[in-house]
Amino acid sequence: MRFALVNPNWTFEGSIYFGCREPHLPLELGYAQMLLDQAGHDAVILDGQLFGLDNDEMADRLRDWRPDFTVVTTAPSYLFWRCAPPELRVSRELLDAVRDVAGRVVAIGPHASTTPRTTLRKLEADVVVMGECEEVLPRLARERWHDVPALCFDDGRDVRVQGGPHAGRFVDLPALSWPDAWIARHRHHHHRFDAQAGRPGAEVETSRGCPYKCSFCAKEMFRDRYRRRPLPAVLEEVDRLIAQGVEYLYFIDEIFLPNRPLLEALARRDVLFGVQTRIDLWKPELLELLGRAGCVSIEAGVESITPEGRAALDKDCRIGTDELTERLLLAKRHVAFVQANMIRSACDDDQEVSAWCEQLRAQGVWANEPVPLFPYPGSPDYRKLWGLPDEEAWERAHAHYLAQFATFSELQDDRPRPLAELERSCTHP
């Protein structure tokens, strides 16, 4: 069978999307391609965003490839599954342009995982894969869909939802290999602020999932259970990227936990990198090793300056605010850019938060203005408000967000538009 694995050319006008707008390597499609090839299928990745392809050009590529299956994601790379654009506009507009040459349409992504029936309907897909897709996709071509878990599809009598979201083994995934032309185009250094990008950047995944249960994190329906890749596979991937000219890596792990063997191995390599982590997990000697290994960017989730605020977010933080502050300042001694992420909290006094942020900024640590919380379907916060996600989950969360806040994140220059307006292409008279 022939598979086309498609990343749309993402646009974000009017969206509440918090993530980076630059292209990132579609790691989930890279893994899927390798497993499909191993199963004897032919798979090609079409990345509209990285290569600047509009929907007509994507249709031309698919017409030439003649796929039996076209797999379309609903979020711009694994890195942003937890903060995806709520709207399915971009994926739907792409499918409208390519449907007659797409073969069977398969939807993957966070929307497919949290609201499979809604995603099937809005995209008019043939089947939706819930959860991590890499191990499931090869089964679509060789098995009856009724026998494959983690699928949602219309069997002609009813819309079937078979089991729950799939969590892959992950630990046995081989090292990814990207074409030289892809790496040459990947000039973006994600979350790097210490210097201008010179040579290419890339994204790598060393672990998947998170052992913590923060209330705002939309990972309950996917990428929940923590798993770590074997070090040899990670280093094979890293060394291949370095040989292709990459000078900066961003580890997309939900939480980059202290890992001495990995850091010691990176310290012996000519590469810089960035991570997202919790600063309370890093002892002083490991922060020194982190910097020596080449880390130049830390995005640290602090979220609240009070124990009550952190407890309300289920942070399970074992140290106080003064020690968090000290740990951030210590990290800045070893790492060029350190950011303390803040979330708007009713437990925090606005003036005290502003004073704390200014204190950190004066000493070289960037602390962002607290951002309003979007209750993503698949997060504990959504469940606390409304229960398990249903077919109106994204609409409900989006309307709640727009009604609750007058100002949004620093990335949103204009007021976000209502979801129904953004998703006009997903509805029919």
C-alpha cells in the first residue's frame, strides 16, 4: 500500500494558538514512515509548512504519488499536541483540496485523540487514529478495521469508537533519518534567544509522556505514560543530525528530566540544545552539567509564585518560591537563556507577580507575564469544569476562554475569533 503522510502549511490567523509559528520536523510522521516501510509499504512525507506548499501544490504531489491512504495531522508537530490550535480549519481546507486524489483519509493528532467523533465528522475522514499513531497506521492496511483498537470510523451502520487512545511502546523506535534537503531548509532554532541561527536546527525526542499530572496539561488522552528512549538510539539520531550540519537541537520531551548519561554524552559533541523542564527537579551539580553539555535554553514551568497557586494547578512542587527563584538564578549562571513560564492564577496577587517577574528579569532570567489558561480537552482542568470531552468540547472550551479573558498571550496581536467562524470550512448547509 502507498501512504502519504501530510503536514499542512499551517496558518494561525484569528487562532488562540500559543505555540511557535515556525516549521518543525514532523517527528510523528518520521516514525510512522519508518514503521510503514518496515511493514513493506511505501510511505512519503509531504510537509507543506517546511516546503511552503499551498494546497493546490499538495494536491499535485498527491496526484503524482497516488496514495491508498493519506494521513493528515491536526496539530503542527508532536511538540504542540498539548497546545494545538483548537480549530480544524487548516486540516479541513487541505483535505477539501486533495480529497479526490487522497485515497482513504486518516486523521491523527490531539483532536483525533480527545474528540474522535467530532474530528471524523468535521474533516469527513474515513478513519481517525486515537493517540500515538506510529504503530497503528501499518495495521490499517493489513487488518480489518473492526479488529484494530484506537480507531474511530463509520462502518455504515454506526460511528464506532474502538477502545481508547493508543500509547506506543516508543522505546524501540529506531533513530530517525531526515533527507539532507529537509535539514538544509530547517533554519529555525526553537526557543533559542542567545544568538542568531547560523547552521540548521532540528528537533529530537528523548522521552515521551510525563510522570506529573499538572491540571492545565492536555495529555490525558495521549502522550501520558512516561517512557525514555534508549541512549544509543538517541545518540545515533543526534550524530546523524550533527553530520548533516545541525548546530542546535530542541528536545521536544514533555518534560526533560535529569539524565546524567545523556548529558555526559552530549558534552562530548559539538552541538547546542534547548529543553522544557521543571527547575525544581534539577540539583546544582546537574544544572552545571546541563550547561556544560551545551544547553543554551531552558523553558521552566513555574506557573505560580504561591504554594497555593501551584497546589491548585496540581504541580506537586516540593520546594518553595524562594528556592525556585534561587534555582532559576543558578541555572542562569550555566545556561544562556532561562525562562520561567507563568500562568494567570486567582491565587496570586498581580502586583506581587509583577514584582517577582521584574526581580528575575533584572538578574537575567526571563519571566513572562502570566498567560490566561485555555482548558484544553484532554486536560484535568477541562474535566474538572465539564467532565469528559464530548462532541462540543472544543467549542465549549473556546467560548469559555473568550468570555473569561480580555487579554491573551503575547503571541496574539488581535482578539481571537470564535471557533465557529474559524471552522466555517468544516460545516455544511
